[in-house]
Amino acid sequence: MSVRGTTARAASRVRPLWTAPVRRLLRPRVSLVFELVAVAAWIALIASAVTGDSHDGDRAGASHHHMPAPHEVHGASASASVNVAMWALMSVAMMLPAAVPALVHVGTNSLRWRRRRAMATFAAVYLAVWVGYGAMLLAPAQLWARLPEGVALACALALAAAWQLTVHKRRALRDCHRSSPLPPSGRRAVAGACRFGLRQGWACLRSCWALMLVMAVASGGNGMLVWMAVLTGIVITERLARTPRRPTRLAAAVLAVAALAVLLPDTAWRWY
């Protein structure tokens, strides 16, 4: 046996060790379109926050009767529609990345010619669950808006921290990792994608309802994008972790500390 042949075989054994991650990175992703949609939603929310801050600064320098509030111009129903639309955009930005494993499952288990349609059906049903939850949350938003500043947010953070440690959270998170058989074609395929989207949406809603309650309370504030980034990181980490118990407990600790950080400054000022 020649030395050259032995070296070639050794090189062929070593090559996959470092080329495998590169190949996985360059491999076409069936969920790429939906990942780009989530990125676009983030860009839209960041742009909306930046332009909103600039408009708030302009209103601060002008008199209140020159720059009326949006709900005074368009009415309460128009304001509610805008709030639901913003919630839908937040749901796409925050919850669609967590559904990528399920989207990959739908894409790889559907016929090639109807793959995009099946994935779009799943995503529409999945996001509809979150939009419905948001509409239910935003209806009584005026109740917590009357509370002292920071109290509602601290309570929502404390509730989310407590929920992270419950057995119901663990069961819901386990259900988020379950797949479902998908029929190949016909109406059964459409019904299967809808059923899987509803099942995944319901499981993720049971798992993350308290986290999104924090977003409902914090939306519109100065730190909205920061809360979005933190909560999205928690959701994605729990969804992609092989053993989610440790990330769940770590998230509970982070949320509890955040609740204290939000509440304590207001309490401290009362002593002076």
C-alpha cells in the first residue's frame, strides 16, 4: 500500500469534519422565505419605533391642539385596528422564528409542487392563533394603562417568571416539539396543515402566553424593542434547545430580576 493512497484516505475521513457545517449552511433551506418574512417584520417594527420616537419629539415641541392624538382623529375603532395590526406584526417577528422547526417539518413532508402552499397554510393558521390572543389582550388594555407606571409591567414580568416554573409550562413546551403526520395531497393535505398549525399554535400559546402578555403591557413604551429582543431570545432558545428545562429556569430568573428592576426604582423614589 502506497503512502499517497493512505494519505488520500485519511484526508477523505478528515474533510467531512469541517466541511459538514459549511454544507449545512449552504444547503437550501425550505423555510428561508418565512425566515426573511420574520426579518422584514423586525425591520418594519424598528422603523415604526424610530419614526414614532421622532414624532413624539415633534409633538413635545408643539402645542397639544396643533398635533392631536391619533385616536382623537380616527376614533377608537381605528386605533384598535392599528393596535391589532401592530400585534400581528409583532407576532410575525417574535413567534414565526419559533415555528421554523415545524415549518421545516411541513416543507420536507409535503410534495415539492405544493410545499410552499402547505407551509403558508400552516403559518397562517399558526399566526391566526396569536392574532386572536392579541385581540383578546388588547381589548382591556385601558385597565392596566390606569395603573402607576411600571406596576403593570412588573406584575406581568412576575407572572411570566412564575409560569416558567410550572408543570403546565413544561407540558406545553413538550407539545411544541411534537410533529404530526401530513397527508400528501388533496383536501386532506390542506386539512392536515391547518390541523398541525392549530395544534402548534395552541401549544405555543399555552407555553408563551405570559411572555406575550409582557409584550402587550410593554408595547408602545420606550423599551419596546428591548423587551421584544429579550422575549424573542427566550422563546427561540426554549424552542430549539434539546433539553429546555435549563433555559426555562434561566428565563424565569431573568424575568424575576427584570420585574424587580422595573418596580424598585419607583418604590425607591417614594422614600425621598
